Amino acid sequence: MYDPSVLDPAVDFLADLAAGGRIAEFAIGTGRVALPLAARGLEVAGIEFSAPMIDELRRKDGGADLEIVIGDMATTRLPGEFAVVFLAYNAITCLLTQEAQLRCFENAAAHLAPGERWSWRSSSRHYAGSSPARPTSPSTSRTTTSASTSSTP
């Protein structure tokens, strides 16, 4: 996932999707995707549960400039609205129940400016609620356009 042949197309896709707007990464980790986006001049913020991951991110060039909030991506809020909210690679599998995954999707929608987008990608075959008998597709990628920032219960 650090290989430029994998990372560069993902960064290109997200930068194009943002069209110059603010970007939020849920599970920002050590900045593998966020730092290349910020290096392109985009404003990037993130949520991360692990303080040691944030410490590692802060040691990298440009890492100290990113707005990062420590917390759970299913419930933690970043200030403001974003053109794009994303989860990279298998980050969604860090949430172990369908309920937590749904809260994460709702949280992503709540961060978006009206009409903007969120994206997630995973190569995992199993999500909460799936089973070996009923796996999800081997490579799942979703981009969703939000019609509003409100969510319905």
C-alpha cells in the first residue's frame, strides 16, 4: 500500500474528487495518504484512535501541519465541513460491528458540505455481519455523494 503504483492513483483520485476543497481522512494513521495530499496544497485533517500513530505522523515532513483529532472514527467530529471524507484501504475493518460501521458512515456524511462526497476502499472479503459463506466482493470501492449533511435515524 506504500508502493507508488498503488498509492499514487489513490492520491490522484482523492485530489481530483476534492477539487481544491478540504479533505478529511478517518483513521489517518501515519499519514500514508494524507501527507501526499497535503503536499499538493490541499487542506487535510484527520481522525485517529492511536496516539502512537499520530506521534509517528507528526515526525514526518508536513505532519505537524495537519489538523488531527484523537478519537473513534465512528463518533469523533472534526471542526468544519469537507469536500471529501475518506477511509483508505482496510480502515473500515477496524470497526468490528455493523453498528459501528454504520455510525462511521453516518459520521462521514455529517462531515460533508452539502452535495460533496465520501469514499472508502477495502480489499477485505469480510465485514462485520458477513461470513465465509456470504463474503463481500474481493475488492470493494465505494464513492457516495451526500445530498445533505443531515442524517436520518
